[in-house]
Amino acid sequence: MEELVSVVVPSFNHGKYIDKTIKSVMNQTYENIELIVIDDKSSDNSIDIIKSLESDIKNRFNSYQFIFKDTNLGLTDSLNRGLYLAKGEYFTYIQSDDVMYKDKIYLNIETFKKLSEDYSFIFSDVFFIDEEDYLTYYTSEGKKFDTWMKLMRYHYPWLNSKDICHYRFLIRGNFIPAMGNFFRKRWLEKVNGWNEYLYYKDKKLKFINEDYPMWLKLSKVSKFYFLDNQLTYFRIHKKNTSTTKGKDLNIEVLYLLLNEHEYCKKNGYTKDLEINLFKYLKRAKISLKEKLKILTEYNLSKDFIKWRLRKSVPKFS
């Protein structure tokens, strides 16, 4: 009998797209799926769209749950609730504006069958689509990219290495597309699910970026695998999190990386960390005083100056 796969759809104000998201899960060639939709107090017509599909949903899936939160608590809360409710051996989630390729679950399951139990997750590549479902490009530095990994390999040339599935590479930059996720659920449970808050010294921030902390946690205790197929369609539109909360994300990633400093120092990954850390130190909208304090406290001043000279970029402020 096929193993049960739990699919969680975190929903929030994507009434224009959520029917396509849910239908893409319904159209999976893999049969044994439970669907869990968790709405984070949408203020648009998302709830009406979800309810209009419930009859077809119940006919398609072995199990279906719809959770409506009466308070907006964010994506990580939705994912942790989904993980708590999930009965499957495998777990994946898809944002309510993205679309799954019809063989995504089947191909991930077949790949996991070939991998040992110490592999916690698989990630796959993605295509980009626009607001009208047409394939499109992501433009960066004047160049167009039709898949996520082409974009990442342009910015991170070391991704052309044969084996990129290691903490050492992840700490250099978050190259894994969140929408390409597929997990063995027990590993998610082993690391206590998603971190809802980032703690850095006296600061407490609610995570915007749910995926990068999870990749880092899992890569310390398990293996992961890249399935080189485009199995999800990532929708580009004006309300993407990376577009609306870019400044906050830079600060969040900076503090996340600083929290990894001790682990990297103990395991010989300091130079790998600096590749990413210095980039976010430059980007983060924090005071010059705080930036200088970070460089001094972590003994990074000399390396940062060398990095700046190599980059030949204007002095940060």
C-alpha cells in the first residue's frame, strides 16, 4: 500500500489563486494523500473559495481538514499546526498562490525509496509563473532566469559542484526554494518543527522566512537530496513576501547567521559563513554603531575589510 503523504496548504489572502493551488494537489498522480488547509484569518474571499471546493476535496482525499484561525499568527504557526495534525509518513506544504506539477509527490516518493533513512528532505527545482498562470522569468541584474536553480547558480557559482547538499553550502546562501520542499515527517518532529521566533541577544523577532532556519537545523542532524526536476510553479506577483518585507528579511537573516557563528567556528565553516554574513551585514538596515559592534564582537573586522575591497562597493552606512 502507498505511504500516506500529508499536504498542508497555508492560506492567507490568496483568493485569486487558492483554487488552482488546491486543484493542483487534487490532480496529483499519487493517490494516498491527506489535505490540510489552514487559513490565517484571510480578509478576502479565500474562505468562500475553499468551501466551494470541499465536496470535490472530500471525494479525492483519504482525509481532509480545514482549520480557520481567528487570529493572524503567521506562516510558521500554520506549518506547526499542520505538522501536529498530519498523519502521513511524508509531509509537504505549498503556499496558497503556488501550483504543484502533477507528478511532484510521486517523483519525491520514488526518490525517497532509493535513499537511506538518514535523509530528512528532498528539494526540487521550480518554474516561475505570473499572475495569469503563464510561464515567466525572474529578472536579476538585467538577466532573465526561467528556473530557480538557474538563478541561484548565477549568483552562487559554487552551486555547480556535484554535491551541494551540505550545511557548508547552505550557510553560504539559502539556495533551496521553499516551494520545492518534501520531508520525512519524523525528521520535522525530531527538530520540533518550525521556529516561530528568532532570538538574538535581547531581540525577539517573529520569523518571516520559514524555510532557511529549517534547512539549517535539518542539515546539522541529517542528509538531504536535490531532485533536479522542476516540480512546482512559483507565482511571482506584487504581494510576494520577498517583495513586501525585503528590508525586514535582511535583518532577520543577519541575526540568524550570527546565531550560527559558534557552530561554524567549532566545525570549520567560518569562511563559508562569512560569504553570506558580510552580504547581509551590508544590506541590513541597522545602525552603523550596531554593525561595528558586530564586527568587533565576532572578531570579523579584518575579514570584512578584505571582503569589501574585493567587492569594490561603496562604504556601508
